[in-house]
Amino acid sequence: MVVQNPIADVGKRATNPKVEAYKGLLKRLIKNKAAVVGGLLIIVFILTGIVGPYFTWLDPNATQITNKLAPPSAEHWFGTDNYGRDIFTRIIHGMSITMKVGFFSVALGGVIGVFLGIISGYYGGKMDTFIMRVMDVILAFPGILLALAIVSVLGGSIQNVIIAVGIFSVPAFARIVRGSTLSVRKLEYIDAVKALGASDARIIFKHILPNVLSPIIVQATLRIATAVLTASGLSFLGLGAQPPTPEWGAMLSEGRAYMHQAPHLVLFPGIMIVLFVLAFNVFGDGLRDALDPKMKK
């Protein structure tokens, strides 16, 4: 006679497949050392952007002409700029601006792109053709030039940069989601749900969207790096953040006239842009590998 352990049976029944899937994803992600470093940097950036400004002891816009172009020191860790403003303080305050541009622009482009991609892939036909041709027209323009044109029309500001970067991010999301939707739509369980009388909205949001989230998350992570790089480029050209906003691209633009006399004016903002973009790129690559079914053992 076999004696069953009720506690063990409860433990087996309590196992959640979603929890196990998340654990497996985390294990695969941790194996990628570059992705772990990138993820840790992202956490540091987020925390710094949220709480960093509250722990700085100087005003990022406070000028001190008598102390302009001072090199890095114990008083000014990253030195001062051509107006005597503390560069370290401005970089810390600029972190939140960079995070805002990156996340909000990608969120804007992602929502519009995911919606258009699912509609295009699910319904197909003339609607699919029309939406994809519009996306092709947008993709025909290099991203930075399209954003430059949009900001030139709307005017230079952080809000307009977010709109511009969000618009040129739409096609990337739309095409990826369309391809994934075409694959999911052909599965047998979708036909079964249709046969049971489920509405198109229910099928799209309950059955298709959850199955195409993986490529959306990966694309969003990688797109944040592109968005920040584009926003910094627009600010460098004077079409993004306006003085005296402590945005990293704008700081590069202000410091380029003094880069030979005081290289720290462009060195530290440049390093921060590189680290930010690199962190999201390597983390996005690691996340893509971890979500790839072919990588699962």
C-alpha cells in the first residue's frame, strides 16, 4: 500500500506555470553577464533620476562666474562649466530628464505601434496594406531626420522631442507586432475561440496581445537607447531642451566651444550618454536571448 503525502500533493498543485516561466527567464538572463551589468546600470540610473536631485547640495542653474571652467575638485567633482555651474549637479538633475524622454517617447510610440500592428495583422486585407504602406513611408526617412523635421515644425522643447521620437518609433513596433500577430492568428485555439463566439476585441486583447508581449518588451528596451541618443542629438543641435535645462545633449552643445580649454565640459556628459545607451542595448540583447524559445534548454 502506497502512502501519499498530502503536503507534497498540495505543493505540486500550488505550482504556478507562470511563476516557473518567470524563474526560468530570470535564470537565463542571469547567465548573460553583460545583460546583468546593463540591468544593474539601469537600476542605478532609475534610482538616481528619482532620488538623486534631492541629495545634491547645489542648484543646477546657479551661476558663479568667478569660478567658471574650474577643473574637477573635491568641491566640484566634475568641475564647472562656462557659467560656473556645477557639472555633477547638472548631470544628476539631467538624469530624470533623460529617463523622461526615453520612457515617455517609447511608451507613446509603443502604444500607437502595437495597436496598428495588431489591427494590421489580425484583419489583413486592405487595412493591412494601407497601414504597412504608411509605415514604409515613415521608415523611408532616417529617424534623426524625421525627428528633426517634426521638432522644427513643433518648436524646440522636451515635450516636442518626446512627440517626435515617439512618432518615428511607431513603425518599428508596428512591423514587429504585425509579424507576431500573423503567426498567432493562425493557431488552432484562435479558431476555436472564434467558433465559441468571442468578439474580435476579446480575441485581440485576451488571446493575441499576451502572446506577442515578448518582442514588444525587447523592442521597447532597445528603443529607449535609440530615443535617448536621438533626443541628445536634437538638444545638441539646439532643437531639444532649451537653456538652462540640464539635459546631457544640451550640455555637450554648450561645452563644445570650450572642449580644448576645459575638456571636462564635454567629457562627463558624453560618458553618461554612452553608459546610458550601452546599458539599455546590452540589457535588451540579453533579454531578447532569454525570451528566445531556441535558447531554452
